[in-house]
Amino acid sequence: MKNTLAKKVFGENGITVDVWSGPTLLAWGGENIKELANAVDGVIKELKKDPKAPDKFKEKTAVADGEAVTLAKAKEMPTRKDAIAGVVGAIIGPGSALAGCLSGPASQLASLVKAIEEKAEKGGEAAAPATAG
């Protein structure tokens, strides 16, 4: 691709990327940045196995949500499903902790009442024959 055109297009869209020198290949697509980054990394690894491939063949940058990131960081970025799961977990986590806090003392109280009841029953059975006789 022509670097000056890519720089202009990215600049007009508010994306500042300063890697426009030398040969540039632009890849886009995939369901998410992580999937695309893994695919690009796989292609790079396969191409480097070829002895005819240039030694200077390397990735320049990745762009995710309008910001430049390294390919390694792009491979670690969460997918949409991962991000949604994280948000839902953050919302549900405190709710379940609150439910545990509310139900915990009640179950402890019920357990204590039951223990006292059982103790009274045992004590009552043993005490009944002693008073009768």
C-alpha cells in the first residue's frame, strides 16, 4: 500500500500512527482484534520459515479502537465476549457477596436455634425421669 495515502486516511480518522516508512501491508477483518492479531502472527511465523523470506520482515503496529498497540498486546486484548463476561462478572460479584452477607447471619442464627432446641430436647428427656422419680 502507499504509505502517504495510508497516513492521510488514518490521520483523517483521528488515528495517529507513525510507522509509514518502508514496505507496508495492511490487514483488517476478523471478528475481533485478538483473532486478527493471532492470524497475522501465524502468517508472519510461516513466512519466516521460508529461507527466501526477507530477514527484515516484521510487523509494525496494530490499531484497535483508534489507538496504536503492539501486535503482542493486540493478541492479549479481550474479545467482545470476554469483555462482556468481565463486566457481567463485575456486576454479579458484589451482588452475590451481598446475598452471602445477608443470608450468612440468618443461617447461623437458624443453626444456633436448632442447636439450642436439640440441647433442650436432650436435657428435657433426661430431666423428666429424674423429677418423676
